[in-house]
Amino acid sequence: MDFYTVRDLRNTPKSIWENLEADGQVVITNNGKPAALMINIADGSFEETVKAVRQAKAMIAFNAMRARAASAGFMTDAEIEAEINAARLGE
């Protein structure tokens, strides 16, 4: 995978497009950090590609939430039942 700076994108876009076509993906960096991933989209697969990217981003977010929950500690079954019962009483 090739990495290019934002400046490269502005000054030499042709080489980036050529590498994107050849390799299928290119990373654009900003201040030395990855900022964007450019992926080549095959003819007729735009919707499928967008769907796959959205699913991947959702999975990343889900895994991050699970990690935060695990570090904060899980609730026991009894605690969950108590929360449910308290919510039902408040109705």
C-alpha cells in the first residue's frame, strides 16, 4: 500500500491515480498521520463497495464500544434484572 501526503495529492495527482489503479488502494496522510484511504471501485460495484465500507466502519465502532464496556466492567445478570425492574416501576 502506498502512502502520499496531502501535498502530493495536490501537486502530483496523476501518479497517485496511476498507483490507485495499479494497487487498488492508496493512503493519504496529513501531518504524518493516515487521514484517508482511497480505494479503486470496479465498474458497477459502487453500491456494494460503499455498503462494505460502511459495514467495516460499523464493526470498528462496535468493537470499540465493546472494549470500552469491558474496561468499565460488565454488569451481572442480577444487576441487569434490577435495572429492568427499576425501569418498569418507573412507567
